[in-house]
Amino acid sequence: METLMEDVEYNWADVNLPPIERQPELPRESRERRRGRDIVIAIDHGPTSKYAFDWAIVHLCRLADTIHLVHAVSSLRNEVVCSAAEARMEKLAVEAMNVAMVETKARIVQGDAGKAICKEVERLKPAALVMGTRGRSLFQSVFQGSVSEYCFHNCKSTAVIIVPGQCIYE
């Protein structure tokens, strides 16, 4: 996997999500009354990113917000991975509209996952970055590395790391 340097431009592919019919907004939450936030959610094919997505939709999103789904891949030329990521993002966009009535944008970025996600966060300047983690111990994450830990320490935005099974609200 090619490492993305901090100063170098990176490659990406915007995902064209199908148009989703917006339900009418509630009068108390109009766009004129309140400006929405941008929230980045890091997505992969694992169950922890789906759990983090569900958590963000339920606990963090408001009506005027825009969710940016970001999926990091090692190469944009791998059509199998990119098409699977696009299909997953389309399903999540429909779910976000049905559950929280928020607008969704999606992008697939190429490079080392942690650095590519941080570059995308730097470009968008969101209110928060939400991502899941597998819940490794401190010892394991130090020796094996962790994308969520890298993003927590290096992103210029607030990183919200969701550990499945550790939520006190459920």
C-alpha cells in the first residue's frame, strides 16, 4: 500500500448517490432558522463502522446536517472494492434519509486509511469525525497500529470514536 505524504495531493472518487426524495422539513427546523453541520463518518466493510454510522445517525445528527461518508481504499483502480464501497454507501445514504432526514454525500479516497481520512477532514472542516474501532487493548493498538487512534491524534476536527458494546445509553 502506498503511503500518502502529508504535503502531497491525494486521489479520490466522488460517489454519485441516487437522488433520494426528501421528506418535508418540520417547520421548527428550517434551514433558514439554523445552519446545518457537516459530519464525516468513516466507512469500511466491517460491522464496527456500521455501528458507528448507526450511533451517529441516532445520537449526533440533526435535520439540517450533511453527512459525508468517506471510505479509504489502497487503490482506486480496484473496481471490485470500489463498486462494493459505492453499493454500501448508497444503502447508508438511503438509511440516513429514512432515519434522520439528513443529506448525504460520499467519497472514496485513495491511500493509507488514517492519513487519507485526515486529509478529507482537513478539506471539509466538519463539526466531527465519527468512526468505529474494534476495541483492541492499548498493547495491541500500539504494536499493530489503529486507524481510529491515528485519526484521534492527527485530525484537525473533533474525532468521535465508537467502540461497539461500550455505549452507556443502550
